[in-house]
Amino acid sequence: MDFNMKKLASDAGVFFTRAVQFTEEKFGQAEKTELDAHFENLLTRADSTKNWTEKILRQTEVLLQPNPSARVEEFLYEKLDRKVPSRVTNGELLAQYMIEAANDFGPSSPYGKTLIKVGETERRLGGVERDFIHSASINFLSPLRNFLEGDWRTISKERRILQNRRLDLDACKARLKKAKAAEAKAALWSDEVEKAEHELRLAQTEFDRQAEVTRLLLEGISSTHVNHLRCLHEFAEAQATYYAQCYQYMLDLQKQLGRLPGTFVGNAESTSPPPATASPTATAAGTGPAVPTIPVVPTVVGAPNSAPAVEALNPSDVKPPASGTRKARVLYDYDGSDSTELSLLSDEMITVYSLPGMDPDWLIGERGNKKGKVPVTYLELLS
């Protein structure tokens, strides 16, 4: 009991001494040991890493789950170490409503058939969205969250200890200074000076040891950046794959709708490719600058003297232009829907080119003595 009381009294005394030292430093009444410039730079870099990681983490969570109530629910499940229940995506819910409406209106009617086709595509879009969210959560959000809840907490703890060690060191310096001043007045050697010097040596040793521990942790921020860089590449690749799949699903849907009798088909501009001009794989991997797609001349519906659509031509009768051909790597397997399309195998190399009036989503592909139309989204165009 006496030991515990003495320890509490000692801790209270240390806390009071640190508080006095800290207050006097703020008012400029006490000297403060300054850290070297390199150490200060490490502290600044660590704080910046923590702040930006928090912002990126929070905004990515909003991107993946815009519903704040759902985010709170997922946060609670995570803190309780329980599996988050599977949630229907908005696309999947829309698909359900469309298919139910089609059954109500009549699945054999033009409207019912179209609702079913669009609903099936929305279901596929919802599925790839779920896969993207799952991949981004594991490969991107989790490492950022682990840094904030693991490494950063350790760094913060050691920095607080270092701050206390510095306050103890400066308090010992102040006591030694006062003891020497009193000794000078008394003109004799004081035991207080010897005691103060001993305490100062101990405090300096503790401060130096803690400074080294903290320095090593702060220098580890470089490894954190390398890890986050790898995670960022994986996030970009997952997002590129997601958008590429969505784009291809919508192209397939447009083809299906065009074959349905009585289906309204929009103008040709509705199938123009998205603004991105590089293949998703090349962009996500960060292997180099974006590779521009082969320029094409769009078809203007109803324009006088417009070039005939390439779709109406037999690809075997088409001759490659004198210039403008390029090599392309096939990203996914593709089965041609008819004799005008060239079937593809993943990773094979083909020669591609475009012709005036050709749909910008397609190119003419050649492999050996075979020739046919190929979808742009299945290719990685090479320089």
C-alpha cells in the first residue's frame, strides 16, 4: 500500500514538473531542446502522410458506398469483428424491378422484351460493381485503414513519450542552472549541483534513446508510401476493369436491342466510346503514356454523300490502307457473332486498322489470312 502511494505521488510530481516546463516554454520563460532539421522533416512528412491518408480513405469510402447510413452500418460491423451482410446493389435492385415489370406487362411484348434485356444487363452491371467494391475494399481501403489504426498509433505513442522525455530533460537543465546559481551565491560546492548533474545525465540518456526509437519509426513512412503505391495501382486496375466491363455490357445490350423488332434505336452518336483513349490495362498498370486510339471518321446519319457503313461491307473484300495499321494485343477471348467478325483469343497479336465511316467501337483485324471486325474494348493498342 505504501509503495503504491509513493508511486502515485512520484507520478503526480513528474506530471506537475512537465506541466510547469511546458507552460514556461509557451510563455518564453524556459529553454527548449530543439530537434535537428532532419528529424523535424520526418515529423512533418509523417503528419502529412497521416492527414492525406485519412482524406483519401474517407473519400474512397464515399465513392464505394455513397449511402452514409450503410457506411455507418459497415463501420459498426467491422468494429464488432462481424461479417458485413451482403447488400443488393442499386443495379441489381433496378434489374429486379424491370424483370418484374416485364412479367406484368407481358414478356412477349416489345416493351416487356426490352425490359428483360435491359434488366439482365443491369444485373450484370450490379455484379461487376459488387466485385469492384470488394476488390477495392480489400486491396486499397484495408491497407490504408491498417496504417492509421496500427503504424500511426504506434508512431503517435512514441512521439508522446519523446515529448515527455524532452520535457524531463529541459526541466533537469533548468534545475542544474538554478543549483549552479545558488552555489555561486554561497561560494561553496553544493550537493544539489551534483544531484542535478546526475539527473541531467539520466534524462539525456533517456531522451537520446527515445529519439532514436521515434526516428526509426518515422523513417518507416517511406516503406508505407511504397506499400500504398502498390495498393493504388491495384485500385486503379480494378476500377479500369470495372469500367471496361460495364462499357462492354452496354455495347452488347445495344446490339441486342437493335435486333429486337419494334425497338427504338438512338442515333449513331450514342455508341461513341468514352473519353479515355488508352486501353484500361495499359493505363492501370502505369506502364507508360496513354496510347491514342486510331482516328476514325464518324458516320453522320442522313448526310449527303456519306461513306457507306463498313458493317455493310464484307471484311474479306476490304484492303488495308497504305498507312495507319497498328499492332494490338487481345485482352479477352471473343467469339465473332457472324462471318464479318474475327474471333479472338486472349494474348494473341493481330494487325488492326480503321476505315472512313467505320463505327468507332470497331476496327478491322487481320491474323494471317483471316480478316474481320473486332471490338476496340477487347484490344490493347500498341505503338
